[in-house]
Amino acid sequence: MWLNPANPQLDKKGQLHHLLTLEGLPADILWQILDTAKTFVSTRVKKVPLLRGKSVFNVFFEPSTRTRTTFEIAAKRLSADVINLNVSVSSQSKGESLLDTVDNLSAMHADMFVVRHGESGAPHFIARHVAPDIHVINAGDGRHSHPTQGLLDMYTIRHYKKDFSSLRVAIVGDVLHSRVARSQIHAFTTLGCPEIRVIGPKTLLPAHVEQLGVHVYHDMRQGLKDVDVVTMLRLQNERMQGALLPSAQEFYKYYGLTQDKLALAKPDAIVLHPGPMNRGVEIDSSVADGKQSVILPQVTFGIAIRMAVMSIMAGNK
Amino acid sequence: MKIHIKGGRLIDPRSGVDAKKDVYIAAGRIVSIGDAPSGYTANRVIDATGLVVCPGLVDLAARLREPGFEYLATLESEMEAAIAGGITSLACPPDTDPPLDEPGLVEMLKHRAQNLNQARVYPVGALTQSLKGERLTEMAELVDAGCVAFSQADAPFADSLIFYHALQYAATFGFPVWLRPQDPALARHGVAHDGPVATRCGLQGVPVCAETVALSTMLILARETGARVHFARISSAEGVELVRRAKRDGLPVTCDIAIHHAHLTEMDIGYFDSNCRLDPPLRSQRDRDALRAGLADGTVDAACSDHTPVDDDGKHLPFAEAEPGATGLELLLPLTLKWAEESGTGLSAALARITSQPARVLDVDAGHLTPGHAADVCIFDAERPWRVTPDSLKSQGKNTPYIGHEVKGKVRHTLVDGQIVYETR
Amino acid sequence: MPGNPLPDAEQLLKALIEQMRPTVGPETGLIGIHTGGVWVAERLHQALKLKTPAAALDVSYYRDDYEARGLRRDVKRSEIPFEVDGRDLILVDDVLHTGRTIRAALNELFDYGRPASVKLATLVDRGGRELPIAAQFVGARVDVDARQSIDLERGAGGRLAFVLSARET
């Protein structure tokens, strides 16, 4: 591939400069983020002065209260100043180009942009065009990548399962449209997980997905056998409109996580969900609230992971 | 003006000549090849030592962006680019604004082009009014105004019955119909080849079947109606194979590929490089290799530039939002030479794909060097490397995956109607 | 001992224990600074038979060289298993040099609460202070060349020893 440029996420010393995707990040950077996050989880001191005087701009082209809030909390716990921009509402609708928006924001002396955008590759595009000392964190782009979610999922799994090298994991549902699924797959692969399964109907699995290094299952009961970790993906209503699925009910019957399906996995298997959940569609309430669910801890760990990412990146010159 | 092209390697694919022969031009025509006509005194001698002398290139698809898209490019800039690329005849698609569906528009375009005295422009007319795919255009009138063929560009038909009738009507007069094989529904919202790269990047894919489903339908209707069909911009291995089988079955179809697709694949998208956002998309390595094989064995009749200037506003966007297309007039020759060198195809056979073959598709008297005919000549240095930069391109379209890269093959002189319209050191 | 490049850490530890013995009480909070200070604090805690459990502080998030050098790779979690408010504390480190680490430790400590007093115990004081910081309990004053770094290592059986190396610029 003769047009391949250098990995845009790393600086000349191979340190993390932008966090755009987990694909192509060396394992030791992932471990560093997980280990650093550990120091932020349940400490009595909520706020450290690391990012004092720095400005973090949450630039969300796609609305999201929960992700934006966790990034805001994370930045504030590092003593950074946080500015929230709902660009979807203001400038874009006036026809301002993405590039102009980014240039305007850069002129406001931001140190870090946290970007969420509906188009895959938008954070890569933004990272290419910002001044060299500005860091870009991808908070989710189209169906491409949600690196901090992937990382917090890995943190959660390491917390309960300790060792990736013997895990059998399954990702269930709308993998085709899921940036979380892609990020998880890259992270699992880099961290040495030996068996990664994706489970879903053919209409919800991307072309050539096996080339990402996963085993494909269309039968959920088969796919969940002896699995240690189950990630349930959110099913959006649009999928029924686009002729990819007939109904939420049929999806629930064949691909929803119920107690009896979960029983096919290992008895100590854990259940993750990136949220927000569609109870009764992809996951049963009894499972979501059950003892194998780690969905709430995921949220706590999410703040620590984002603090870790920001503190590592802001210090790299 | 009497021009003597001296000492060059003459390659005329149509006649099979590939030898050191001089060319003698007078009154806009080639008067002799090889030996000087008696009493000939040249006004100008072009020293073509070490250079290749071939027919002026014939490009089947060049978007000149006029009328309607003058903010992207003008006739002036793009015609300059064409002759700088050694192109002396080009066909332009009907997707201008307004589309070329009225004889007046076509006449104006031809008139404007003729006044520039550069390359010859052969407009491809719209098959349906406003390209809406509903009502037929006055094809006979449009041909009178100068159209050489009809197409829908990339626009769909309202339904297959209208498509069928359009082909029937064109077949009545023997007018060629150029078709882009792409099923609009299967390709809906697609921005990249539906393969592992689109999966990794989270981009909506255009599956190969979008091309083959459309191609199959078009082949059947072509046979049914007897229309002369040319398929524009084949992009897949299966697509090439369908055309190969149709030709074997005796169907008089032709097809072309965009020269970029002979080299690049989905992998070149890299980190969402919107210069690689093309329509049809860059497909897999296997598809590319099949396109190259098709070009070599004649299944693919011609390579074209598919020249599509897009400005920064159109390209500096996230991949899926960027406008598809690449600039190509000045890259048609070097990229064809690159294919020839890499595939071991002889220079004459390679040049045929951009001279005599496309001229046959267009059914015009071009793409060959024959005494008594117009002197449209391209003289180039096959070995000379040059860097593709915004400054080195005359086209207003600077959008190409090759920007910043070096290519080999530089045009030194271009002649149209026996006049030197372009030359450089 | 001035001029002696490698003091015996185990000997200095003994000296420190005897210096501190008259001062510590059941409520005294011992806080070791990662990583060498934590080792020393553990040994002190054991030898002085302190009732209040030992604490460990990682000052990475309070350092003043974050801009220049970024975040350290192996940040550890700070653990203070007692109330800081109103308590007498002793910070413990292996080497006292510029005083910047202690400044960071004090800043971090005060985010936990308001101690009654804070003293400093260090195995080695190599001088070269850049801030007005002083240790109340010192194993030994040692001269080390400015281009060198002196670090504590923990070997087999928990044995502590100093090593010299070229200083990172």
C-alpha cells in the first residue's frame, strides 16, 4: 500500500498524541492507559491538578449527554477548564464547514478537543487539520470507532477476569453499525484475547468481518457456549425501517440476552453493555440488573479511563 | 504551417507501426510518414529524438464542469489541462448544470470549445430530460447539434420500462448508449467498496453486486433492443467477466475503466483519504488485477481519465461527505505508461487503449496517424519523471490520490489539426 | 559520610529508627512516597511497631515537571487508610534532593485533609535543595556528584541498598 502514511495517533517518539481509534495502537500504550486508570478509580481525592490551566473542548456534532458528561467530569477531576459545544445545533446548521468550525475553535486556544461526529473518519480529518500541539480524542465517529468505550470495556473485563489470554468473548447484536464493537475487537486482539465471537443475523454483520479476526455465529445459543464475557449491543429502531430486521420482538427472541441464554455461557460470565440499554429488546431486565451484569461499574470505570487518556496525552510533547 | 517531426519513435497502434519514422505535416494534415514529400520545406522542425510520437490521446470521459460548475473549473483551464496531458479528443458526460439535454446547450459547448482551438470536444448527450430518467430527449436533434452518444451519467432511470424504451429509441437510429452499471438501491449511501476496508473504517459499502446486477440487466436489454451499448467505468472482476462472456457470445458491447482503478485499491483509502473517494469505488486487489487483465486482453476496450475536478471545499470533509472524483487529464498518459511497464504490455498495445480503441468506441476519425488525415499528435518523453503538485497541474482540479507523488511520462508537444497547441521544455 | 559514594542503606535505616523512636506514638501516621519511600516506611512501621497502618503516596499527579516530561509510565495508586484531619504525620522518602517531590507530596496530602503537623524522614539527604524544605529525621548527609543519581533498590529478602547511576537530564 504505497499511499500509507505514518500512524496519525502517535508522535515522533511513538507516544500517544491523538486517540482516534484502538486499531494500530501498540499494546503497551493500551496497558499504560489501563494501569493509569486504576489509580483514578475510587480514590478519596477526587481532583488532581494535572491539567490545571488547560482547556478541554467537548465538540459534539452528534448529541450525547452521557458520554459528554463523563468526559466533562473526567476533565474537571484533572482540574482542566471544560467548554461544551453542541455544534450540531449552532454553526453546522448555518452551513459553516467542519474545517471552519475546527479552525475557529483552535483559535480559542484549546489544548484538547473531544470530538463526537456522525461520520466515520471525522476525528481523523480534524486531527489532520488542527495545530500540532492540540490533542484530539475521538468520542465516537459514525460506526468506526469509540476508543474510550473500548478501553473502559477492557478495564472492566480485566477488573473481573484479570487475564485476557484465556478468555472467550462474544459481541452480540448490530455489529454492522457499531463503533463499540469495532473498538472492542481491536482491543481484544491487541491485548491477546484468543477467541472473539460476533453473534448476529447476516443483515447486521459487516462484509468480511472474519478478516478482523473474529468467529461468526448466527445462532446465539451456539455462540454463547462457554463464553466468559458477553457484550450486548444496542439495537436502534431505524434497523427495522431499513429492512434489516422485521421486528424488535423477533430480534429479542433470537438475539436478546435472557437468563436461559446466559446460562449457556460460563457460570461466572460477565455481561457488558455500552448503553443506553433497550430493555426487552437486546437484553432482559433480569439480566441487566442481575449479578452477572457489570453495566454500572462500566460507567464508573469510564471516568477513570478518560482521566487516564487525557493525563497521558496532555503530558506527551 | 509545415511541421516536420524529426527523429522520434513513431507508434501508431492502429496500423501497428512502431519504428523510427519522421512525420510531415502540412495544412493541418499528415502528408507523409517516413519519407519527406518532394519539395517539402518545413516551417518548423520538432526534434523528437528520444521521444515517442503517437496519435493525440482520446479520452472517453472528462468533466469540463461547464456549463454550471464554473466555480470548480472552466472550459479554459480544463482544455489547457487536456492538451498538457497530450489529449486531442475528449468526450464529456452530460451531467452539467443544466444537463446536456437541449441542442442549444450542446451547440454552445461545442462552439466555446472550438473557439479555444485546443482539443476536440465530443459531447455525450443526456438520454433523458434533465437526466431525471423519465422522459426521452430529442436524440436525433442532439446528434445534429454534435452529440456522439447518450448517457445518464451516474443518474438512475425511474424504472426499467423507461430504460428499455430509451434503448429501443436510440437503437432506432443506431445511436450509441453509454451506461454506468450501478444499481442505485444496492449502491445507496455507499461510499467505499463493500469489503474489509469499509468494515474496518465503518464506511457504508457499495457491494460488487450493485455493478453486476445492473450490468446483467443492461446486457439483456441491449440484446433485446439491439442498442449499441458501451459500459462506462467497470470496477470489479465479476463485471469484467460479464463483459467478457457477452463479447464471446457475440454481443457488440464495449467498455472502459477509469485509469485510477487500474492501479489503486480500497487499501489506498488509508486513514480516510478523501482523495480516494471515487465513484465507482476503488475495490479489492483481486478486482484491480482483473481490470488490468481485462485491459491487457482487450475485454476492456479503453482506459479513460474520468476527469472530475473537485475543489478543497468538496474534498476537505470526512470521507463519506466528500465529493467523489479525481482529476485525471494530465495523469492519463503517465498512469497508462505505469500500467504498461508493470504488466509487461508493449508500448504500442498500451497506447492503443488511449488512442485508437477509444476512437473506435467514439466512432470518430481520431486516435491514429495516417497520411491524409488530421494531424492530431502527441509527442512525449516516456522516461521523464515529474512530481504531481497543485502547481504542476494545469487543471483547476488538484484532487488526486497521486498528489505529492512522482509519476513518469511527460508530454512535450501536442498538435491538433497540425497546429502546436501545447509545448514545454 | 561525606565522600563515601555508596552509604549502607540498612545501617542508615537503623539510625533513622533510633532517631524516630522517641517521637512516634499510636496515632502517628507514616506515609511513604513511592517507590523507595514506601519500602523505607514499611521497614520503619515494622521496626517501630506502629499501630496506625502505613500509608503510601504516589505524587505523579502533583509533580511540577509534567509539562516537560509527561506522565510517568508506572503511576501507582495512593492509599491513605486513616483520617488525615488533625493527625501528626511523618512523610518518608529514600532520597531528599531538590525538595520538589516533598512539595508535591505536601500538596497531595492537603487534598486529603488538614493534618495537625507534618514531619519528614529521609534515609539520605544529598543536599542541592531548590525549595525551602528540611527533613527532621535524616539517616545521613551524603555528597553526590550533580551528574549522578542515587537510588534505593530492594533486593532478595527485602534487603535495601543504594545504587549510583548517571542522572537523566
